[in-house]
Amino acid sequence: MKKIAIYFLFIFGLQGCAVKNNPHDLLSRLVKRSEVGAENMPNIIAAVHSPYFNAAFKKPTFPNNVITVKPGGESIQKAIDSLEKMGGGTVKLAPGHFLSGRITLKSNIELQVQKDAILEFKSEIEDFLPVVFTRNEGIELYSLGACIYAENATNIAITGKGKIYGPGQGTIRERTMTHDVIENIVDHKIPVDQRIYDGKTADFIFPPALIAPIHCKGVYIEGVSLAQSAFWNIVPTYCEDVIIRGISINSIGIQRGDGIDVESSRNVLIEYCSFETGDDCIALKAGRGYDGLRVNKPTENIVIRNCYAKQGHGGMTIGSETAGMVQGVYVHNCVFDGVDVGLRFKTRRPRGGGGKNILFENIYLNTVHSALRWDMLGQALHVGNQADRNFKVEKNPLTPRFSDIEMRNIYIENAADCIRIEGIPESKLENVKISSVNGKGKRFLVARDAKSITIQHSVFAVEDAEIDTINVQDLNLKGIEFNRTLNF
């Protein structure tokens, strides 16, 4: 273990640097809380400017056919099926309470949950049968799918100012698989069409997500409020051209109650969403282990902007399922205020893949634990001895790798660790550039198994300015200032 004291940093980190960092200047440039989140969503989708791809994100249009469904009247699915025969249109849910089994969207159809409408889903396994093709925690199988599901559909939407609730107490929650990690349950060597979990093939099920289109193109989700999920809330999987905006998600107290999980999808815009979650707020994923390597589909070309997180495990998380790679990600102008970890890169030795070409810019963080966090080892609960960096593992097809990551204009209001890096000895975190950070917290930097890390032109107000490193090469500190009494 190597520790570098604060006076050493001043001699070598500030040598030759004439720039004086002013935290108030950065704070004045950052997006404000009053400018982000669902309540501040503008009507127009502004142009996207990503360093990784070009795309024009536009609102969809639908045929003029409209069916209004009232509580106690025609079923929602019947209305959707009727519109499909007419070439598409809009199903409007009138104000009132709806109780429904699984809904399957079809091409060219918008489901509009109007203000004061509540769409609640039933709570028994039979309400979500027959099973459908889906991906659960990065592994393909046939199970309950999602409360709102779509497969191979084009130009679909869920909109409105109404509320959507997941299943209440019943067999879905009572029989959800919780006793092991999924790769130990679903054998990747078994053909996908034989991986059936319908409540009869086993004494457990994999719960339905709340909204999960798969193999769809042109997905638009706007305005609705989501709560009471049995699992992840919004999960576009193998999708292309996805817009998610103005969504409010509350899953406090729900294990695995992630807000938005993008799975092996491309050309995705997430903006002006608000989160209070029982797990990660936004997570980008790309398949798990050998099954993820077999599918080999990346999550790529992603823009996330103007979002607000009040509570959650991670404000913005890459992983932990990354087998197909997560790449070309631009996250900017977000406020993560009260989350456990701010910006988190999370994978595991047996997960595969990793991430690269990722930029965070203009981010406000107020965290319980770490502000900027790389967590590539995980917990023994999930991966056994492989969670210990001293447990020797040779590089293999499942070895993940994170590299080519940049963070700039980051304001850390509070953190236990401003920067915490835990790479993998056989696959170091590599080529990370962090600049223009104003950070306040207990510790400045803890780093394990990393290479080519640059932290520059930043100021920190920390109790402990020592650097705690193990197996770190080419750590570059330029223009770093420390002031324990500095008031941001």
C-alpha cells in the first residue's frame, strides 16, 4: 500500500501551475436544480450534441385513429388490438382506476395515460401468462416479461400525465427468485427456448419489469409517473431510437427497483427524468457472462441530460452487466442530490465486456458514499472469492475492462470518498481523465489496480488528502489544490 501525503501533492501536483481554481466559478456554470427533472421538461426536444455520434431525436407521430377506454369498460389490450387492425393510432385511458394484466403494445400505437388516470397491474403469475421472450438481469429466457411489453414493434409510445403502478402483493412478489445470482440458476448452455420460467417449471419466477420493449425501433416514453414496480421500471432491450423524457419514478424500499436500465440498445436519449429509487436510478447494461458474450450486443450512442435523482444506490451507473460493452455515452447537466454513489462504474470478474468512450460533464453530486466510483470486484455474496483482489484470476473471455473515460466540470457537495477506484489486477482501469472538479468530503483518493489516471485543475476540501494506492501506474496530478477550510 502506498500513501502520498498532502505536502507531496503540493510540491509535485502544483509545480508549474499558474491556474487558480475557483469553486464558485464552476458552481455558477452548472445546471441548477430548478432546471432539471420531470417538472422542468420543455415541450421541444433540443438538438443532441454528442462527441460520439450524430442523431436527430424527434417526437413520433401516429395515425388519427383514437379509442378512449374508460374504467370498467373495454379492455386496454382489446383496444390496442383493434387499433392495430386499423393501422395504428392512440389508446387513451380516461381518468379513473384501471386494473390490468400484461399489456402488449403493437406497431404505430400510442398508449396515453391521461391525467388522473391510474393504470395498476395485477399481482398474480397467471395475469402475465403465457411467457414471453425477455432478458432478465442480462440473460435471455422466457418468463413474465413486463407489465407493458412489446416485441419487434416499430413506432410505439407511452405518454400522458397519469400514473402506472406495478403489481401489489401476490404470487409475483411471493415467488420472485432471490436465493441466488441468475447465472447460477439459468444455465447458459441450455437453448434459450428451453429456459422457461412460468411458475410451473420451477417454484420461483423472474418478476416482470414495468415497461420493457424488446427488439423494437422507435420507442417514445414521456410524462408518466411510475411506482410500485416488482423489478426494474423501464428497460429497453435490443432497441434502437429510444426517447425517455419527463418520467418520474418512485421505487423507494424496493430491492432491484432500478429506474431506467438500457440493455444492449443504441441511439437512446434520456432527459428531464426524476428518480427516487430503491436501487440504481439510471443504469446502462449489455448482457451478463457467457450469455451476454453469445448475444454480443453493445449499449451505445447514449445521451443522458437534465435528469434529477433525489435518492438511489447510484445516480448514474455503468453495469454491472457489461458483456456486450457500453460505449459512446455522454452524460451532462444532471443533478444527483442524495444518492449513495454519484457516478459509478460497476462490473465483476465473471461479467465480461466493460465500457469505453464515456464522457460526464457538468454534473452536481451530493452523495452518501463515493462521488466518482469504479467498483470492478463486487461482493463475495455475488462472485465468491473473486471479490478479493488477492485471489488470482487469469485473464479470460469474461474479464471486463473499463477505459477511455473523461469527467469534467464536476461539483461534489459531499462524499465519503471524492474518488474511489477499485480495478482488477488482471484488467486495470485505464486511461481516465478527471478535470475541473470541486470536491468536498472526507477522503480525496483511494485507488487500486489502475493505469494512466489524470486528475487536474481541481480543488478539494477534504479531511484526508492522502492518496492511498495499490498497483497504480502513471498517476498524474496537475494543478490540484487543497483547502480544508474552503467553503464552497
